[in-house]
Amino acid sequence: MKLINPLLIIRILSTILLVETISYFFCLPVVFIYKESPSPFLWSAAITTFLSAVFYLLSMKADTKKFSSRDGYLAVTLSWVIFSLLGTLPYLISGTIPSFIDAFFESTSGFSTTGSSILTDVEILPYSILFWRSLTHWFGGIGIIALVIIILPSLRVTGYQLFSLESSMKEKIHPKTKAIGFRVLFIYLGLTLAQIILLSIGDMNLFDSICHSFGTIATGGFSTKNISLMYYSAYSQYIVMIFMFLAGVSQVVYYFLIKLNFKKIRQNEELWFYISVAVIAGAVATIILLNNSTRSFEESFRDGFFQIISIMTCTGFASADYILWPLTAVLLIFLMMFSGGSTGSTSGGIKMARHLIVMKNIKNVFIKLNHPKSVTFVRLNGKSIAENTNISILSFVVLYLFLFVLGTIIVVITGVDPVTASSSVATCMAGIGPGLGTVGPMSNFAHLPEVSKFVLSLLMILGRLEIITVFTIFTKAFWKL
């Protein structure tokens, strides 16, 4: 018995590279419309196609029937690393980002839908590169693995294993893996097109509407303007706010909505918890801004809810420089960096369902203290959660917080101040984008040491793959028969 099936993993990586090759060609219409050089994307496509062909030739004898969960963990992790590495090519070849570490940071930030940037002035970039940045969000949001499900039907159930490894606690909504991929893609496309149309009606041109819609639906946050959504009207900010909120809702909820299965939606505790947190935190931010600034109620409401929704869904767009807000509001923003949207959505972070389960565990502890002989269960959506699942979720939260502390210490050692370091780690792990200190919404990550940028890039991938997937590879059990 083999520990892993290397040929099958190489076959999957070959397909992943083919998907990335196709993604470069999406930028060519923008190249021709704005009369820019196509060479960065043609060369990137040529290099990626060559590597894909090599991988395919090496894996021609791959046995697709022998696919284990170990293969899944390794394939998913390597897929994201390779996608991010080759995503640097347009930046490097065009010369817009000459440093490899900087290009890797920007590429990883794009595909992991983080939205942190090392670019000091995005408005001087070629339109095609701006489009590529936003497109990396959109591809990262839909999930490279979801695309693999659609174009690799030969893997059958294996595709679902890959898909579920990318984000834990996804609810299986259809027995056929390929059907899941198509339904998710349909929902994703629908939301994107709807936002593009609504933004185009306002003060955004079609190019900006597309780029900001890619960043919103993927909960990414790359903007075509240096001051993000502050550049645009209140109408555009409200549209982006609404779609950021919708992007933080689980794809499973939309599936049941299309099927008119309202009972399942009503039973979805995570959805109602997500809505409650957004409303309460948004209201608190509004009250703080109204009482401690010269803003009108409408401005306080818009800025408060926009930033809360932007941070909790891990999107990272900015309608205001929240670094200048009252300290209580800044602390609220920092706390929201650990929230996350719904599981099965494109947002990162700890996720609402995990917070809900932790709270239910704490409630059970108090019940046990008062009634030691009582038998307690943790229930979600009316169903009891298995003990091993419950332990896994609690372990994830503890590991997440441990990595946050460890990452902060490492970044501080490189010479970064504690506020900037802690918020950088929190925002990169959760895939948010801007942080506090010198990496606020009107700043960038360009000034950080290269070691810090590399560490933060790894944390982006760790966060996108929900930590456990990556850590499993480095355990002794993974490499034992």
C-alpha cells in the first residue's frame, strides 16, 4: 500500500495549471481594448502550458481509482501554492512588480481572496494588470478545486473530497459532485452579473464595475482606486455593501433558495447568527460614529455598516479610513477580524458556525456545573454534532488563535510594531486585506520586511485552506502506513 499516489497528484496539478492557462486569456480582451502589450499574458500562458504538458506526460499512467484522503490533502495544498507561484508571472514579465517576493505576496493575496497589497499606487498600473489582480480574486473565490470538479469528471467522488477539503463543514447538497460544481458556479456567476449591472448604473464605468464585482463576490477587496470605495458615490458603496453581505452567505443557502426549500433556510442557525452579528456590530459602529464625530446619521450608518460587513465577510473594501475612528470603533473592527462569514461562502476567518458551536459548548459547560448528571449535546440546525466533529472544531479555533499569536511574534521579531504585526497576521489569516497601524485601509504592505511578506503569504494560504488541511501533511500520522 502506498502512502500517497504521486502520479494522480501530478495529474491533478496538470489540470490546475491548464485552468490557470485559461485564466490568462481572459485578460486579452482588456489588452486589445486598451491597446496594451499582450506579451505578459501570452508568455505566462506559454510557460504554464509547458509545465501542464510536462505534468500530464509524467502522469499518463495515473490510476484515478486509487485516491485517498491523503492524496486530497496534498493535492489541494500544492494546488494553491502552484497557482499562487505562477500567478506572479504577469506581474514579473510586465515589470509592474519586479520583486519576486512582492509579486508572490500580491498573487497569493489575490487567489486567497485576501486583498492585502504591496502596490503603493494601483492607479498607474496597466488596465490589463488591474484586471488580472481582480480576476485572481474571482478565480480564487469560486475555488480552483470547484473548477477541477467540473473539468475532471473522471475523478468521480474524488472531486467532492477535494472540494470539501477546501472549506470544512460544507453541507452536501447534491449526490453528484459535478452537479455541485455547476450549481455553485451558476450562483457565483449570477451574483457577479447582478452586481456588475447595478454598479454600472451608478458612477462606475464598466471596467471598474467588473473589477469591483470580482472583488466583492469573491470577498477579496482589490480595488482599481488607491482610496478604494471612498472614491465612489454613496450609491456604489451601498451596492457593494449589500453584495459583500450576500457573498458572506453560504452557497448552500442559495441552493435551497433556488429549490424553494425555505424550511432548510429557516433551520440554518448559522445564517441567522451571521445576520444577527452583522446587525448588532453595525448598529454599535453606527452609534459610536454618530456620537463621536461630525457625521450625519446616514454617513454614520453607511460607514459603520460598510466597514463592519467588509471586515466580517473578509472582503476588505474601505469606505472610510477607520484608523481615524474613535478607539472603541477601532477595537470593534479588530475583533471583527476574527469573525468570518458563513461556511460554504467565499469569506475566510474562523467562520460563524464555529463561533456558534464554541458558544454552545460554553453553554453546556455551565449546564454541567449546575446539573452534573445531565447529558448534553451540541446541536446545529437541529442535528447533534458528533463528538469527533465537535473536538475538531474546537481544536481548529485553538490552533487558529495559536497561529495568530505565533505569527504576530515572528512578524514583530522582523522589526514591525506590535499593532501593525498583530493586525497584519489577523487580516492575512482571515483573508481580509487591510489591517491597523501602518497597514490600514489607506496604506499598504510594501514597507514590511521581505521575511514578513513571505510569512504573511504563507498565512494567507493556511487561512484559505482552513489550516487543518495543510497541517495534516506535516503530522507523523500522514506519512505512516
